[in-house]
Amino acid sequence: MRQLFSKYEAIGKVLLLPLHVIDPNPMQPRKTFDEEYIEELSRSIDENGLLQPITVRKKKDGRFELVAGECRLRATKMLEWQDIPAIVSEMDDQKSAVLAVIENLQRKNLSYFEEAQAYATLMERWNLTQQQLAEQLGKSQSAVANKLRLLRFPPDIRDVFLKGNLTERHARALLKLLDQPCFINAVKYVIGNRLNVSQTEEYVEKRLEPTPAKSRLWVVKDLRIFINTVEKAVSTMKEAGIPAVTDRTEDQNFIEYRVKIPKEAAYKSPVLPGYKK
């Protein structure tokens, strides 16, 4: 196949380009690459040839910028190729960035966090609304909105999710706990117990249930209520025929309230008001 492209420098818009004139795409949404996959791809290309050219666009300085085919380009570099078949397309920066995202989405190369970050970057770079971006990507506005919500997770938490093999649906469920004190422990529990999505959703809902309010012993701080209560009790004893005597003193530090009841009266059966023997 390489001999074919060497014989014909250009076939339509497909050129045989030297690798050293191709620059990486600065808007490449994928941040990590599976080296094992690149090695497998390089072995396949070495045995079967490059079945699909990469896509590039020409820059003003005469060089070319990669639009799609990052893994294929890396694989051919691993094989120490000097040149590579490339489709040259005319497009602006925005179109190039969108196509880079679409290619990765079609090949399922992006993590859900990389995809969400790519959406945010496109919207910020070209001042796009969620609806406008959705139309360019061929997705619904709600799908874009749901993906963007994942960026509420801090970068370190995103790494924990990916290393813990949590799916996007796991992340969406745990997003409900993000502002809760139990969030970190919840993430550890889900990963440690290898909960599936439905189990995670059920677990999150239980954590969101309000805890029953503990019964409280209300303490009345107004001493007048206690004093009135004591005086009422003394008044009731007197009405019952018990000659209770009260003595109240007060100084700078204490209020002292003493109630004296004669022993003889204390052990007699009281006569209740309105009751006659």
C-alpha cells in the first residue's frame, strides 16, 4: 500500500505526507492514550497496511494539522514510517475541533469526563450554546447538559472514578451526594463494594433520606417559671391542710428557696379541698 501512495503522490485529496510536516491537533479532546492499544494497532498496520488515511488540514505556514487519526499517526511513528496517507480537508478551527471530538466519540475513545471537558472547551472557545453544540455533534441538548454536569466533580475525584472503574451512570448517581458531608465515604463504599449502577442509585437514595429528628429535652431558662411552679406546689399543699412554710433569700451569686414541712403533717392523710370526711 505504501508503494501505491509513493507512486502517486496525490489521489484526489489524499496525499502521501511526511510525518514531520504534521502537527498535532491542539484541540484534541483525548488526554490519555492506551499504549497497549497503539502497539496492537501498529502490528495490524504493519501486517495489513493502513486501511483508512488520517485527516489533516493545511496551515498557513505550509505545514499540516491533524484533524482525525491520532492513534493511527502514533502507530505509524512507532513503525518508523517516514510518510503517511492523509486526506486533506479545508476547514476552520471550529470545524476541526468539532470533528476531533466526533471522531473520538464514534470510536468510543474518550472517557466520559474527557467528553464533558471537550464539550465545555468547544462552547467556551466559540461561544456556543448547549443547543448549538448539540446540533453540531448530532446529539440532544439534554444529553449535552447531562454530560456537562459531570464537570462539577473536582479533577482528583474524576481520577478516582476512572481508576475505580465507575461508569458514567455511577457518576450521575453519586453527583446527588457531591455537596453532602458523606460524599467521600459514599464513593469509597461504592468502589470498595463494587456496587453496580442500580445498587449505587439505591444506596444514594437511602443516604439522601432525612434522618429522624432526635427527641430533645427542652430546658426552660426563665427561672420565674420554676419559682412559680414551686409557689404553686406550696399553695396546693396549704389548701390540702399541710402547713408548709417557704423562705426565699437572694444574694449576688444565688437564689435560695427553702420549703419546710412539719413531719407530723407530712405523714398525715391530707384533706383535699372540697372533700369532707
